[in-house]
Amino acid sequence: MLTIADKTFESRLFSGTGKFANPSLMADAILASGTQLVTMAMKRVDLNRRDDDILSPLIKAGVNLLPNTSGACTADEALFAARLAREALGTNWVKLEIHPDPKYLMPDPIETLKAAEQLVKDGFVVLPYIHADPVLAKRLEQVGCQAVMPLGAPIGSNKGLKTRDFLEIIIEQASVPVVVDAGVGAPSHAAEAMELGADAVLVNTAIAVSPQPVAMAQAFQQAVQAGRIAYEAGLGATSHQAVASSPLTAFLDEPA
Amino acid sequence: MRLTINGEAREVDGQISVAELLEEIEQDVAGVAIAINRNITPQAEWLTTLLNEGDEVVLFRAIAGG
């Protein structure tokens, strides 16, 4: 079981809600994934259009909601977005994400730390999205964040754990749960993150844009489970040279 | 009375509450947050908060995202 702040989770797979072809498919995939926590974004309503209702299926699915501050470019904007989300959804949980550059969507570490400190003071449960910077992860923990969410690779890139070596350091040093978020493009990446000792992974694009999101969601669920079981069981040490599986007896030699 | 709602100018009859405005513009209240002149108005105060001439109202909604 995974505990973050006041909640416990049986599933170590968290899911985004974005990029699905329609809300019904989103709901089916989320159900198939077994996830118990999904992210959402906040947006100015377009008064001339009816937005797709994605909130009802999520409430019906009984999943925990984690609003993000996507769109914010500064700490102040993130604070505003978080407060809006708390009002809109009635949760004090927030995924703090501040990425001003639209090309790579890299999270701004300075604005993130600034916003995190204030949000914690305001009573939020803060899950900050960051580059896999071990120093930053520790600083965020020290200001009271209840988890850290380092990236594997840029959002939506599906490139896997490009930050693997630094995720290992963060996992080793963290006293709060570590959720690998962004760039997890295949179930094997998710399993890899769990084998390293991550507490959870967050996947959005890889499931949502698959031609078969429900099947892909199942695959990710299994990968996260497999990776975690392996981690807890204890993975074998790696070796540069071969280590034989059977004794190297000379069974073909003639007796002397 | 003139207001701005999500950037669009709108004429409303007399002083109405936030709740009444939402009804008038036919917006679903689920997952919605409202800011008046950049101050967030809690849901508990929607019935009692009255809008004033020139107020800038912005509605936000929780949508799909990663």
C-alpha cells in the first residue's frame, strides 16, 4: 500500500485524463488501469461552447482527483490556479506544475519551489512536478511537499527514463514518496521505474493516444505491479563478467 | 448593469448574485470556480455575493489534463 499525506493507494499507477478521444474512452481506460488517482487541469470556460463532461464519469469511477496548475508560468499564477482548483473540486491536493516554455515543457524549479512553500502554508497537499534534480527534490521535501514527481523525459515524449541515474539518487535520498511522472511511454518504462524503487508512476499520453487505450491501460497496470513485486523481492546484482548458472564440470572428459 | 464575463461584455438587469449569474448564462456549476476582479469567490458565498457595475468575472472549470 502506498501512503501519500492522508490517503492510501493500492494501485501505484496514477493516470492523466488528457488526450483521450472522448470522455467515455477515458473512463473505460481509467477503470481498466486500476488507478485510484487521476490528474485534471483548470481552464477558463468558453461560454460559447459546452465542454465535455469529464467530471461525472470520474466521480462515478470513485477515483481521487489531483488538479494540476498547468498553464501557470509563475509561482503567482500557480497559486491562483491551485486555489481555483481547490474551490472547483473540493480537494486540497494539487499537482504543482509550472512550465513556461511550450517547446519542452520543462518545469521551472525556482517558481516551483517558491509556489510550493506558499501552497504548503495555505494547507495544500503539494505534489510538485520537477526535473530529476536531487537537490531540488530535497528542498521541496524540506518545505513540506508530501511527495515529489520527477520526470523521466519531457511530457508526451514517450522517451522513457532519460533521467534514470538521477531518479535513482532521488529515490535513495527521498523521505517522501517519489512518483515518476512524464515521459513514461511504454509499460517497460513503468516497470523500470518501479524496479528502481519509485513509489508510483504517472502515465497519461502513452495510454490516451494508444489505438487501444483500454488494453494499454491494462498493460501499464500489470507492468507497475510486476516492477513493484520485483523491487520488493530483491533484484539480482549486475555483473560485468559472466557468472555460470551450472557448475563448470568437465563432463565430456574420459576418466583418467 | 455592465459586467465582463470571461472577457465578454454583458448587460444584466439590476444587481444579481453570482449564483443567479451562473443560472442566467446557463453554465453547469460542477467543477467550476469563479473569480471576481481576480479574487476567488468560494461556492458557499455564491448565493450571497452580489455583483457590481464593471466587475470582471472569470469562470474556470476542471477539464482533462495530465
